[in-house]
Amino acid sequence: MTTLAIQTENELAELVRTRTQPMEIVGHGTKREYGRSAEMSDLLDMSAFSGIVEYDPGELVITAKAATSLSEIEAAISEKRQRLGFDPADWGPLFGAVENAGTIAGALCADTSGSARVRFGAARDHLLGYRAVNGFGEIYKAGGRVVKNVTGFDLPKLVCGAMGTLSALTEVTLRLVPMAPASVTIAIKGLSADEAFLQLRRIWSSPLEATGLAYIPDGLSTKFPELGAIGAGAAIIRIEGAPTPLKDKLVMLHALTGHSEAPPLDDGDAAFRKIGSGAPYADNDFDVWRIAIPPSQAADVARSLAGTAWLADWAGGLFWIGISKTDETLAARLRQIAMRAKGHARLMRASAETRAKIAVYRPEDLARAALTRAVKAAFDPKGILNPGRMIEGV
């Protein structure tokens, strides 16, 4: 495999215009093992597209080049007490990469929305605009610097989660959210899954505006020393705000749950970083799946997953699942569980061999598959930008 190191948009556009062979798009390479195992002849190194272009704290907007590290962006905005609302998770260690090395474009293209998504929304809700080069070798831009800027297709939402299959991003503009002055995380211990998901949904629909709602079953509790000794599962709840309103929120939380004895955790933020990044699965050989569902179906899904190493985030809207080895029968079972709950299952991590024979993403029906191929052809008719990373032949 040849590495093609590109320095400017014009160089990138020229390369794509004259290119006939597929290329794997890479920033810092922390998620190369995520998605389908697709063979490509060359590697397109985008790491030169790095640096913050413009940051306007007063407007809560930042523009950065695509390969800018998340750690650089978060360091800059935290000085102004601001944050990325979609709470990008660090999936690098899950795939054997070092911590805190991921790029902003990688986070958007893989949709690495973390635990605070339950409050602030997903990556697609925060990408205001971008610059990119499509498969025609055209430099183009979509969106802008304000929320209400859409006059046609909302292309920023389209590229989020598209795994670089539509365009090579060169620059992104995101809206930010204020960072709360303080936060409190409590763990309500000794809950069954049914009890926990009922509590989490009740909190989610309350005025507390929780920024973290997760459930850790007993079997995974040893992976979260922040929780202390747990004899059974724990619901973890994070609320934020200014000190005085936060005290009132905590009183309301205790009244809502009926667990006034639940003390604040010393480092609840660390617990939610681990949950969002799938940290309990980083140091083992499990195949890792994620199931996204309506939170109202969480208890039923938990019962269906008995015997697996799972944890839940987003008030029960997301399940992380670790299994010893994926075969076609097990993959079909997990997808059936997700479909019954009106959700979908995705293979997050497995060997290249497994990812080559088991669909990583939800198989599409004929109508949706035709639409997917039409969208790919509209952006990349030659099929040279990350083909096959999501769906075979696309």
C-alpha cells in the first residue's frame, strides 16, 4: 500500500480528479479497524489538514481543519468554559490505538457521540458546515456558521456517520455549548435492569436535563472503580449547573428516584468517559456490538441479552455488548433483538476475517440500498473514496 500525503485542498482535488483506484482516507488512523474490512490500493494521508482556523467564543462556533486532534480543540474551548455538545468518545483504545489521538473529522465521520448525547444530541446536530473534496475532484462547501442556514439538502447531516465514503473532509465548523460550572454524578446501587431503566427514563423526561444516564450491570462493575463496591447493578446519573441551582437539582433527583442516600461520586466524569469510549472492552478479546433502540425497549432488550457482557447508555437507548466470537447465527440473533425493539445492531469490533463475512452495519432492504447507492454515485461515481467501509460495493 502506497501512502499519499496531501498538503492542500488543491492537491487533493487534483489527485482525486486523475485517480481511478480506491483510497483509504486516514487522519491519525485511530479507527482504521472500525467498519468493514475493505481492501484499498493506497492510503490517503490527511494529517496535514490540522489546526484551528477560527474560534468565536461569543458565537459559540469553532472552525478547524479536518485532521485537528480532538484534544487540541477541547483544550482551546475549555479555556472559555465551552464544550463539544455531542461529547465525542475516544474509541481509539478500543481498536488498539493510543488515547486522545483521534481527529475531529474522524469523530464526525464515525459518529462517536458520547454519553452527553442524551442531553445535547448527536454529532449531526452540531456540525454547521464543512469544506470537502468529492469524488469528482471538486472542492465544495456545505452549510455555514449558523444553525439556520439550510436552503436545500442538509449535507452536514449526511456526512456524519458516512465513514468518509462521500467526500474527503478538509475543514469543519461546529456549534459549541457552554460548559456548566459544576456537575454531580450519583450511582444508585442494587437495581435490577427493569428498575434501573424505569428510573433513567423518568429522569430523562424530567426538567433535570441530565447529561449522563447509564446502567452498569453487576458483571461489569469491576471495570468502574469510581463506583466503589457494588453488590448488584448501578444506575449512574449526571446532572450539571451553577452551584445553587445544582443543589436544588440534586434534591429533586433524590426525590424523583426515592434514593436520597445515594452519595455523589468522586469522579463521575471519568465513569462516563469510560462508558462512552467502551473502555470495559478495550483490554479483552471480545467482539463488540452496539445496539441502538428507543429507551422504552431497554428492559426487554436487556432480558434478551442475558449471558452477554453488556452495559447501557443514553437512558437505555444504547447497549454495548461483548461476546466471545461472532458467527452468522449470533449476528442474526442480535439483529433480530434490535429489530424487535425498533432499533438496529452494529458490529463495532471484530477481526478482519469476521468483518469481511458478517455485515458490520444493518443490512438494507432493496429500496434503501438503491438510495444508498444513488447517494454514493452522486458524490463519488468512480468509487474511490473509502469504498466498502460501510456496505460492500458502495
